[in-house]
Amino acid sequence: MVSAKQSTKFAASTPRRSNPRLIIYNVPDEVNIENAKELIMKQNRQLCIEKEDITLRFLFKNKRRANNLLIEVNSKTRMKFLGKKMKLGWNVCNIDDYFKINRCYNCSKFNHSVQDCKRRINLPYLCRKSCLAGMQGHKRAVQMHQLHQLQ
């Protein structure tokens, strides 16, 4: 039984639903955050997009130095975009769903970050990988790590 004092400390709340995020690949260099929404609406009139339907999040470069644009849309707009290509500047860009996967770099497991990790492993990545996989090279990796720490 929960006492009356303790019940006032906690409040139940429903999680806020987030809008779907889409990634637009290979955005031209002349497109930036300031003019991207205007270009999307002007050059893709066949999609019938309203200004309120799109929220620009950020523009970033991938490993191949190509620009990608992350946008947040409502569910109806998402259905309009998926399976189609978008015109931006002189390019025709692919669109896909964007999922952010939360993964811990300490233990390589999902749904938590390093700050929230309950396993405190201070070993190099390769040793961590062999430890989690149960490989026989784990003892050797630990010895090498200890030797490296002493030097």
C-alpha cells in the first residue's frame, strides 16, 4: 500500500507522440535551412504540401560528403512523400524514413546510452566485443589492455 505522502511525489503522464521524420538524400549545396522549405513547396507542387506540414530539423553531410536534409512531417504528408522523389534545385532527391537508434557505445546494447549504462566496462572496443560474444580471446585481450595501462 502506498502512503499518501509518497503518492504526491509521482505524476502519471502519457508520452507525447512524435511526428515521423524523413531524410532527403543528396541535397544540392545551394540548398540551406533558410531556403529549403520554400524550395520544397515551390518545386513539388504536385504533392500539395502546406507550409505547416513540414518542419526542417537539420542539414548534415554523410561519409561521402553529400548533403542530407532531415525533416519532420505529419503522418498524411509522410504518406505523400514515401515512394516518390523530390525535386530540389537541379537535383531529384530520394526520400526515406529516418530512424534514430539509441545504442550504448560502452556495452553495444540498444535502448540506452553510455551515461545510463549499468555495465561499467572500461575496456577497448575489440575486447568489449569479444567479451560480449563470449570469445576465447577475451583473456588475451584483457591481458593486453592491462599491459597497455601499465605503460
